[in-house]
Amino acid sequence: MSSAATGGAELASYFDHTLLKPESTFTDIVRLCGEAKQYHFATVCVNPYWVPDAAELLKGSDVGITTVIGFPLGATSTLAKMNEARDAIAAGATEIDMVLNVGALKSGRLEEVVKDIRGVVDSCKGRALVKVILEVGLLTDDEKVKACELCKLAGADYVKTSTGFGPGGATVADIALMRKTVGPEMGVKASGGVRDLATVRSLIAAGATRVGASSSVAIVSGAQGEGY
């Protein structure tokens, strides 16, 4: 889909409407889910605790539920990530955004990185999509390429730029590199610092097929947003 043809309601289908602040309340989740239904965003993205509430609030709608696993550092054990993913799916999650073990990648423990991702992929067993957050602000370009290759090898559905809690965020250059590496078979999610419509269009043109943002409503309305 060309970026020139993308706008308004059609653009909304790219978004994971995101609220991951630790101080978020039930009232905030109600608002998030109401906005997601109104604008027909792809999913809401919430912390695991809020998945059951989101599932109830979104019942009967076309909006999916994304949650985060091993968040935000990616340094929990593979078993912990697997159990967290299973629990989230049982509670109603339809998409899982897991954080790559950055330290293992940088240590050259590539087989362990693949095992970590594959463990979560296997735990989802076709019941939920798996997106792997690379935290690109901590990686060299060579490490970004290697991480994408390992995600593909492990059977993940998407690679994703950032948690929004680390350094940097989504850039056109990183999205283009990730898309080039994974090819057309996988999704690429841009997240971290995405706050305006022009940026979203540039990211989509570079190869993003999903966008994570807390400013989704402002963005699709053509306004300047703040936050994740």
C-alpha cells in the first residue's frame, strides 16, 4: 500500500493503540479501548495485568489485544517468558510483543536467543502472533541484522523496533534495514517516539506493517501527539 494513498480510517488499521505506563488506571484502559473501537485500530497494547479487562471491554469488536512479555528489559528466563505468554493468551491476548534478550545477543549467545524466541513462539501455538522487540537503540546495524535473522529463524511473525522505554525509537533507516533483512514474509512494527502523521507515512513507505503509538488518535486526526 503506498503511503500517498494511506490516510484517515485506512491508516488506523496499522496501529497498536498503546498504553504501557505503570501508573495507568482502569479508567485509562476504558478510554483506550473505547478509542480503539471508535477508530478501528488493529489492537490495543497493554501490560499483562490489564489483558482480562481489555478482553471484556473489547468483546464483540474487531480490535485485537496485544500485550508485552519480558518487558521492558527482555532479561527474564525463557521459561518465565513462555509462562507469561501462555497466561496472557488464556486471559484474552491475541498478539504477544516479547522483548529480545539483548545481553545474550551482544554476548554472541545466538543459539540461546533463538531458543528464547522459539520458546515463546511455541507457547503461542498459532493462538497469537509473536512480535519480537529488538530495542534497536542498543544495537549496532550488524546486530540489528543478526537479530532480525534470528527472529525469522525462530518463527516469529514480526520484528519490532523498540519498547518505548529504552534509548531512541523508530526511524525510517531502521525500518528499511529490518524490512530488507526479513523480506516480505514477516511483519515489521515501528514503535517508540512515533507522534505524527508524516512520520507514520514515512515508516510505512519504508516497510512498516504495524505501528505502535500512544498518540494514535492524534496521529490519525492529523495532530501532533505525545508519549510512546
